Amino acid sequence: MYYNDHPPPHFHVAYGEFRAQMAIETLAIIEGELPRRVMNLTMEWAALHRDELRADWALARNGQPLERIVPLD
């Protein structure tokens, strides 16, 4: 996430040369593209951490430090 980022609430994904932005609520890609396997793993991770993603989005909008979210095991 980036401070002063645009709605809808989303997070950024980077994998090799691939980049995407995924909506927190729907887990749909709103910009960019990812390989299918990476997309599936990212959706699994985001579904497990959706509340934390929402909280970090709110923190970012208020200019506060973000909380670290653990990666997928």
C-alpha cells in the first residue's frame, strides 16, 4: 500500500516483472496482471488477511505507519 493512494481500497502485488493492484473487498485485479498461480496464492493470502488489509488501508489514509502482515506460509 502507498500513502495517498486512490480508491477503491487496494494493495499492490509485485512478482518478477509482473505488477498488479488488487481490490481488498473483491480480490479482483483492478490494474495489471499476474500469472495464474501467483494470482491464486495472492487471493488465498488476501482472504486470510482481509481485515488486516482493511486496517492498513485506513492507517495509510490517515498517514499513520502500516502494520506488517505476515506472508503466506
